[in-house]
Amino acid sequence: MRLSPRDPALSRWHNFMADAEIGLRHFDAAIDECNKAIDGGYRVFYSYLNLAVARAFKGEMDEAKAALAEARRLNPKLSC
């Protein structure tokens, strides 16, 4: 990511980093990565799902519910 900061897929990579940060239980870092992915234009259900997971693990249930609602809006077949 440092070697190719203008990579058109950079937002997707931020989402992958969010996956890794969640696995490491670094929830603040995961939220930052999710926000970078979303702000960079990677507005797919999985970005919001990662955001919901990280927020829920932090105990931020209202924010988690909002992110999950957006994930469900983007993918109506999503069941959680």
C-alpha cells in the first residue's frame, strides 16, 4: 500500500486490512481501515459488515446496528 498509494484497488486493500485487524482484536484500527475503505469508494456490504463487527466488539451497539443496516441495504440477502 505504501509502494502504490494510487492503486485503484487501494480501498479494497483497506477492507482486507480491516479483516486482519479484527482477527488481531485491534478494533480501533479495524474501524479506521473500514472508514478508509468506505471513504475511498469501496462501499460494498462487506465493508459495512466489518465495521459493524468491529463496533460491536467495542460495545458500540448503536453504531454497529447502523453499519449492519447499511450492509443489509446493500445486500438484502444478508442474514446475520
